[in-house]
Amino acid sequence: MIWALLLVPAIAGLIALVIRPNWPRRALLLLAAVVHTTLVAACWVQLPRRQSTVGWPSTPRPLLFLSITSVLFLAADGLCRGLSCARKPGSENTTMTAKKCRS
């Protein structure tokens, strides 16, 4: 579980550096953020069972930090999608309705 928490964002970030088009890169980062948030939620569910084992994250304090980081990762991806949706390439008008930005 710990390796998945570390490797999912790291591998997704490295792959995103290689991908040139925007929409696959954003989809990959959104998928990585959702998977990471799901893994953190699974850690919270397993917390009562992991109290006796030595390891990280087996206490609430690191899990709280990890949860905040994971939610910020997910929110940043949503914010980036919203900001890129609000910009029109080649124009000075930076507003765009949500109906036009469903991609």
C-alpha cells in the first residue's frame, strides 16, 4: 500500500512529462489524483487494523498530512482544468461558458 501511495503520483508525473497533447496528460493526472485519493481513503479504513503494526502510515497524524496532500492534488487538477477551460487561445477575452468547455 505504501509503495502504491508513492509510485502512483511519481509514475504519473513522469509519464505526463513525456506526453505532448494536453488532454491525455490532464486525463492521466486526473486519474492519478483519483487513484491516490482512493488509496488514502483505503489507508483510513485500514487504520484500526494497522495500529499494532510498525510502519507508515499507521498513525492518524501522517495520514492526515497525506489526506490533505491528496485532496490538494485532486483540487489542483480540477483547478487547472477550469483555468484552461476559461482561456481561449489567441484571444484576449478570458471568459468562456461552461457549455463550450465540456471537453
